[in-house]
Amino acid sequence: MAQNESIQALTEQEYKHGWVTHIDSDQVPAGLSEDVVRLISAKKNEPQWLLEWRLRAYRHWLTMKEPTWQKPKYPAIDYQSVIYYSAPKPKKELSSLDEVDPELLATFEKLGISLDEQKRLAGVTSNVAIDVVFDSVSVKTTFQEELKKAGIIFCSFSEAVHNHPELVKKYLGTVVPFTDNYFATLNSAVFSDGSFCYIPKGVRCPMELSTYFRINSAGTGQFERTLLVADEGAYVSYLEGCTAPSRDENQLHAAVVELVALKGAQIKYSTVQNWYPGDKDGKGGVYNFVTKRGVAEENAKLSWTQVETGSAITWKYPSCILKGDNSVGEFYSVAMTRDYQQADTGTKMIHIGRNTKSTIISKGISAGHGDQTYRGQVKILKSAVGARNFSACDSLLLGDKCGAHTVPYIESSNAGAIIEHEASTSKISDEQIFFLRQRGLSEEDAVNLIVNGFCKDVLSELPMEFAVEAQKLLGLKLEGAVG
Amino acid sequence: MASTTTQHPFAALTPIPPALPTIRDEDWRFTPLKAVTAQPWSVPSTAPVKHDTPDLGGARVVFVNGRADEAQSRLSGLPAGVTISRELAPLQQASPERPFVALNAACARAGAVIRVARNVKIEHPVLVVYSSSDGAAFTRLRLELEQGAELSVAEHFCGTGRHFLGSITEAVIGANASLKIARVVADSAQAVHVGEFNARLGRDARLVLDSIALEAEFARTELRVELDGEGSHCDLRGLALARGTALFDHQIHVDHAKPHATSRQLFRNVLDDRSRGVFSGRVIVRPGALGTDAQQQNNNLLLSDDARVDTKPMLEIYADDVKCSHGATSGQLDANAVFFLRSRGLDEATARHLLTFAFANEIIEHIAVPGVQQWLSAQMGERFHGLGGTARSNEQ
């Protein structure tokens, strides 16, 4: 059947970010021990309090067991064979950020991220400040000067530790404590770098902030940590993108993202995740085990938008703790799995404050042998008088070997709360395809159009630059995927 | 896991009782077993216990404290092709790994088997009464419907005082056969129930089940339906009206194993005082079960600020040509609706009763087993100050 072929063609698209940059890197030996934690801390020249925090996390991690409750199944991870720190070796001491290794710049140029050129969209005055994380360290942050004028701090985590220790100390681990879960604790012990951002009181960040993550070296795990603080009445939109080379072994990515939205602040956090998903037989690929959580104070708003297309296994639940009265949480997600990819993703909305509101829109697309689960929790505490939640989770199945699952938990301890949840699962009907073909669209374009329409509610939430990228990504992913 | 220092609550009934689940077990996450484990259960007394179940005009099978009570039963006068025997059939479908199934396997003393031969239809529903007064008892009921058979059954769980009943009902519904069953828990306010209903449906078979929980301290009902025949259909509905500190829990498990089967679920909880309601509905669509149509709906009404509801509607789908949906809502009575009724001259209490009754009655008025709806309408009337009498009849 032609339809099947076009679905197949779509699903068999090669991963286009699968190349490796040959660059010398400074690595610590594989394995995990207190010495490695101390070594990472020493390499980064960290203050004593941070080392102690890491060590406490590491000791706690030793007492924990790897979770087994989740749907994705994977062979046991050998934590002693992972390299916990890998940094591109600078040819010489960098005196300024402009002296970044050209090899590195070329790498990001190839990924379509120009660090030298300021990325401007024709006719649009908005631009994007990027922090680039290569393996374990942040290599360059653009637009720092411009941001400084507005009082915004946007830099790598290591820089923040040195230049703004009071802020880091105040907020680090307040949203995701080091005891939180197995992978977050591991991250707390060995995190190498990441982004730090602070928006002062009442400032509306003039540009999109962005972090781009790239895993390059073999055998390394990536453990970055992002901490984003929006002070009272501030606004920021933050983007995150990821890629990795194609390798036969599985690589571990265990990141932690903490968002703090103080009174009246707004944070919009968008992710386009395209880690290497493994080959079409399910060999290799990145394990994406990420902990993302935000806390919203009074009148604050947190919004998560994610497009998950990569990784062999995605396992993440960006969450909102709606602590302050009238705070708002949003979660928009598109997850696409094909070949042997597995995705177990969703959100948690914890309503604590009065009149808190949350919206969950999740779209799952499963093709080939892909398997995906929406797993979410809406919890209304007794104190959350007048809380409101709406959730809609839709799944689209392309092919008869894939799976789609919905596991929502709804826990209400407040009679005044109104909670609605709905979910549906369906496939693209032959009639829909027939109609579009009859209008002159090719099989592939028809599928593409339908899938993009299916995801529209979520894609429209993305900042424009990302929306275009996400749409293209879905198109590529889909090539040949409808049955 | 049961603590080793204290006595196992079922130690008096079986020498090696299985460890009981805790809220760490996913299936029991929202269902603390406090009411079960509070104090050890004894072997129940043999004193007769009366019941007030209305006569539905058909055969009657009565269990008193987990033992067969022939004096109150009526097993004669059945049409040809229908047999009711007092045998304790071995468990066939219930998984022995579940602790309460294992307890049943070890402790059940009495059971019954109802068999309906090919193409035989019974006019009046068979009434199965479980009446208890004290101690812990386990019972088994097995329903076997051959091809084209039709049977309706009403199970009534009732009694006095604090007691535990662990019941398992297993049904095998042959090709084109039809089973209608109503399960009613209207017991004493201290009663503790853990009940399981297990059914396997053949080709084009039909199952209509209503599970109503009106009174008990703790009632957990597991409904497990395997749609093992093409074109089979099940309709599962439930209502829990909880008050006091009651905990009512419905666990639904619908397994679409064959193509073109359809399933419908509608469960409602009305929770007052400090009561808790739990709903967990799981729909599995197996690979190859194409043309599946599954719908699941759970609505919860919280009448008190101290009530709590936990709901988990799940879809697990491994085939693409399917239509599956689920929905869940939770909230309180609509203030505008209450206002409207008050503007028409109703006092606040009556207005709230009327709206609550309407919400609950959507389940009651669709009960398929003849006679059960009238019976429950009367019970609802007591709860809702006479409103129950106005229930519409759906039996023509």
C-alpha cells in the first residue's frame, strides 16, 4: 500500500545530527566515586559549600535504588562505565569569549547555530541570546553585554557560581532538592555545567534566551543543571535544544531544570529535544532522564512547552508547583516516537494556592515500534480553594506495532476545585488521506499536514524560531509514517 | 507488607496468610487498608443473620457469614437447563498472586455455581445475598453461560456490625450469551468488603454490570473483564454514595483481546463528610484488536470540603485502528443551578439534594437487572428525603 510506503519512508529518515566533532577533550576517567565528584568540583574551581552539597548528594545517591516503576524498559545502566566530565580542550587559555576554538564554532555552525552572527529573522527585531553547552561545559554565551544593560544575568552555571554565588546558593536545590529522585540526585553530585539566568524585578527580558546542548564525546554522560530565577514581575522566555552524535552505545543524559517564578513573574520554557534516538533497530541512542520543575509564587505563571522527537528513551515530567494564590501552570507537549523509541512523559500540577489554574495539552504521535505514555498528575490540596484544571491528551497511532498509553492521576481534596480530563486515541483515517490526495497532495504531504494540524495547539505556543524548526522536525520524522 | 511484630489480621483463618498490600503497591496507592488491618478478624459465628433483600421473583442463593444458608435460599423451580449447585468451584480466572484472591483460595468455605445451558433464558433474576454479622468470611460464585444463554443476577452485600467479606464472582459468558448483573453493597456502616468480579466474554457475548456502593466502611470492588471474542460488548457502570469516613474504591480492568469488541464505562462518586472515593480504570487494547471502541467516563461530585477523590483513568493501546477515549471530572454542585432552584422556591437543602440525586440517579435509572432499580430507588429516597420515589422506570 502506497500509504504504508510513505509512512515507512517518513519513519526511516536518517538522524541528521549524527556526526562527531574531532576535538581534543579533557575527560575524567570513567566511573563514579567520591574522588570523581571532588575532581569535577576541583576542575571547576568550585567553592567549598558547593563541593559539600555535591558530596551530600552523592552519599544520598548511594542509599537510593534505581526506579523500576516506569514503563520504559532498558538494560541496566553501568554507572561505573560512564565518563562524568568531558570538556573540549582549549588550545590555549581563553582571554576572551571570542577566542573559542574555531572547530567548535564550526560544529555549531553545522547545527545551524551561529555564535558569531547574531541570529536575526528578516523583518523581525527580536533576537536570541544563546548559551552553548558542549559535552560537560558551556563554551560560549552570546549577547551577554546587551543583557547586562537590562540587569539580566545569563551565563554558564560555573560562571554564576563564581560571579553570583549568593544567588546560586539561595536558589540551588530549592525546587528540585538533591534528595528528589535517583537521577536528580546523581545530577546533583556530578553536574558539570548548565545555564544560569536571573531576571531582576520588573524586567521584561528583551530577547529569547536559549541554551543549546550537544553531547560529542563517546562514553560520556551529560549532566547539566539549569537554574532560572525570575524576580517579582519579571518575564522571560527560554528555549532549549539538544543533539548528539549517532553511536551504538547508549548515552545517559540526566539533567535538572529548576524554575523559580517569584510574585507576579512569568517564565516560558520551551524545549525542542532531538537527542540521537538510536538506529532503526533500536541500537544506541540517548537515555533522556530529566527532572524539570518550577515553583510559582503569588500571581506568577509557569509555562512548559516541549517537542520531544529524539532520544531512545525519554522520561521526563516538567512540573509546576502552584504555591502562590492565583498562580498559573501550563504544559504543552508534542512527543513523537518511531522505530524503537520509548517516551514516558507528562507533567505534574500541584495546586497549593487559592484560585490556581493549570492547563495540560499533550499530543503523542507513535509510529513503527514506538511506544509512548502520557503520565501526569493533577493534585489539588485542601488549601487550593477555587483551583481549576483542564487536561487533554490525544494520541495518534501510525502503524499497528506501536503503542500509546495514557495514565493520568487526578487527586482532589477540595470540593471547590473543578477538574476536567479528557483523552482520545485514534489513527489517521483512510478518508482523511483520500480527501487530501484527491485535492492534489502527495501521500506524504497529506500525512504531514494532518500531523501538523494535530499538533497545532502546542506548536503555536512555541516562540516563532522554534515553531518553524519543530514543524520541520516533525515533517522529517514523519516521512513514510502513516498506516 | 504486614509487620512481623503484630499479628496478621487473617491469622485466625489460615495458618500462612499472604502479605497484604500497602499504599506502596501501585494498585493500592489510594486505598489504605486501615479498615482491614485495624484489628484481627475472627472466624465468624454460626448464628443466623436475617436480611431485608426484596424478593425479585426468582431463585435465591443466601450466604450467611460465608456459609450456605439453605433455610433462606430457594433453589427449586428453575426452568429446564438452569442449575444452581452449592459447590465451591476452584478459582479459574482470578490471579492467585493478588493477596485477597490468595486469601479466598485458602479460606473460602462456601460457594455456588449457576449454569445456564445453550439458548436457555431465565425470566427472573437470580438473587445472591451475602449477609454477615461478624468475623471474616470468603465466598465464591461462578456463573457459566453456554452459547446464546441469558441470565440476570443481583448480588446483595448486607449485614450488621463490623465484619469482613471477601467475595469473588467469576463468569464465563459463551458466544452470543448475555449476562446482566447488579452488585449492591448496602451493608452496615462498619462493614469491610473486598470484592472481585471476573468475566470472560466469547464471540458477540454481552455483559451489563452495575456496581452500586451505598453503605459500608470500606468497599473495594475490582471488575476485570476480558473481551475474548470478536464483537463482544461490555457495559460497566458504577455509583458510590459515600458518607462518614467511608472509602469506596472501584478498580476496573477491561482487556480488549479480540477485534471489534466495544466497551463502555461510566462511574460516579458522590462524596460527603470525610469520605474518600477512588476510581482506577484501565483499558488495554492488545496487538491485533483492531476496530476496538472503548469509552471510559468518571465523574466525581464532592459535597464536603473534607471529602477526597483520587482517580486514574488509564488507556494502554497496542493497536492502531481503534477508537478509545476517556474523560474524568471532579467538582462540586454548580452554584448557578442551586441558585436557579432556590429562585423557584426550593430551600437550599432541597435544591442540593435534588441536584445530587439527579447526578446519582443517572446510574440508578439504567440498572439493567429487573426489579433492582425500584428497590434502590426506595433506598435513594431515604438518602435524599423522598426524592427516590420519583425515579423513572426503565422497564417496559
